[in-house]
Amino acid sequence: MSHTVEWHPKTRKFLKKLPKEIANRIITKVNDVLKNPFRYLEHYEGGKLYKLRVGDYRLLIDVDKPNKIMKVQVIGHRKNIYERLK
């Protein structure tokens, strides 16, 4: 059984502001990762989240392992996503 995805409301809003081709690329990558998430996700040292790289963008994802749910918490450009979390 593969994982399911939940998008935080702020991540949905962020995706709507991006150019469509970049937003589609992010959504496609997340859907591909659902089959085998820990092949693509890297542990984020700033907390219990995992990070996913999609081009110049980074996604911080909380994984609920028992329920097999990936919760996309934050999306941002690689140059400033980590600064926003401090």
C-alpha cells in the first residue's frame, strides 16, 4: 500500500502563485514519491521533518509512518526556505 498526501493550506496557496509548469512539476514529483517515499526523502536536520528537492524548490514533509500519510508542511525556494524556518 502506498502513502497518501495531505497538503497544508499554505502550501496550496503557494502552489497557486507559482507558474503552472513548476507547480505541476512539484505535484508530479510528490505523487511519484508516494510509492516509495524514503527512497527520495532526506531527513531534515532542523527537526523531525523530511525534505524533498524538486529543481530549485524544497518541500518539508512530515511523515506519519503508521497511517502512511505524507503531510506537505512547507514549500519554498532553496535560497530562502531554511531562513523562514528559524
